[in-house]
Amino acid sequence: MEQLRWSLLLLGLTVSLPACLAADAPAAKPPVTPIKAPKVVVKINPKDGATMVWITAGKFLMGSTDAQIEALCKANPSYKKDWFFGEKPQHSLYLDGFWMYKNDVTVAQYNKFCAATAREMRPAPSWGWIDDHPVVDVTWDDAKAYAAWAGVTLPTEAQWEKAAHGADGLIYPWGNEWDAEKCNNWLAKHFLHKTSPVESYPSGASPYGCMDMAGNVWQWCADWYDKNYYKNSPIQNPTGPTTGTARVLRGGSWYSNDSRYYRATDRDCYNPLTRYVDIGFRCAVCSPGP
């Protein structure tokens, strides 16, 4: 049956199959109701010229459910459920409104910071320092110092996740289906072997208009990491554990080779002194809203 359909398609024929041949055709899928995206509101940070988008106050779903993890492991038999322990339980949080950088901090912005603070720029990666690419090879302390200079902060893990997938708990910034062509990642046909300019993947933007919340570079968050934190997390404006040995990283990168890392709920962590060619950051600020 399928061979007949493909033969007709290859011949460029548009025909209707007889009822007896089309009986096994799957029923048409019901139309998908699109998720209403919030209005994108932006302003500019005068210190570094960064565009910031407003993330509205309210509740959102953080973390993953058992059913989501089971479905993920069923689709990827090599996965183990305990890999995702730190994403449980999914819980509802309330966050005050805040501004989130639309893009990762760029090389040009970080160069401006270095010049203003007499800080030495790190040696360039193999592809060189390119102004509109995200800066890489920065430690958590580097990122924090930049944020202090720019009059902002690093986002909390909760702020990062809400900005990445909206209030409705999307799996990826753009929706619930993995699409390797919506971000800079190792799995894509267009794999670049390096960072890409910010805003290169507008179709992969989050509901609030944030770019590269999946792929391009891993992003430092303000929080210490604790895989058990969600069990006792405050239900309003959580800021993470008070102590720890590793800081939270989110978002996956150009160098990541597994789609699980690009999910908005994925949690990773590194020693805050870690530097690597796929680690960068973006900033946030809790100043009054628009």
C-alpha cells in the first residue's frame, strides 16, 4: 500500500486512492492549538547596550514529571531514569517579574567590560574572537564580575527556566518537539564546530523572545547546584542552596551531542572555576517593569 502511495508521489500525480486501498490511512490529526505567546517587551541596558526582555510575574511549572521522564527514556533506550532525578518533582513556583538578556553576553560586550575594568581578555578560541558571537571560556566568577559591572545579576535557575520555556512548561524553548535545526548544536545538519552569532536562530526563540536558550553556549546561573533542591524549594522566588561545590549551568551548547541537554528543564553543573570553549552566560535584573 505504501509503495503505491510513494510511486504516485514520485510520478508527481495527485490522485485519490480508491476507498478499498485507502482504508488503512491514518485518521487526520486534530489541529494543534498554538500556545499564546506573551507580548515581547524590551528595553536596553545603557551600560553594555544589551537588549533585555520583560518576563512577566506569575506562576510557572519548573522541572519534569515522572511521565515526561518515562517518555524520554522510552524514546531513548540508552537513557537512565536516575539521570533526571534532579529535575523532580515538577512544581509550581511564583516569580516576580524580571528582565532577562535577550541574548548571551557577546564578545564585543565582554571586551568593553575588560577595557573598563583593566581585565585581560582570555586567549581566543580556535575560531577567534568575533564581536557578535557569545563570549566563551568564562568562569562563574568572571560572569558575576561582568554582571556587577553592568548593574545586573546572573539569573537564578528558576528565572532562567521560566525565560526559556514560558509559564506552560514547554520541553524546548520553541515547543515540545526536538528540532535540531532550531539551535546551534552538534546534532544539526548545519553543525558549525563553533559558536554562532547571537540571534542566528529566531525560530528557536523562547515564548518571551529570548534567543539561544538552547544551544550555542552553556549559561551560568547564580545558584549553587543541589540535585535534591526541588524537594524543598521555596514556592516563591527561589534562589538556590546557600552553599555548594558546583554552580548551575543551563541550555546545552554547540558542542553538546545529546538532545536531552537542550530541554529547558535540563540541569547541569560545574565547579565555578571551570572554563571551556562552550561556556558563556547571560544576565538578568529585577528592576521595575515596563
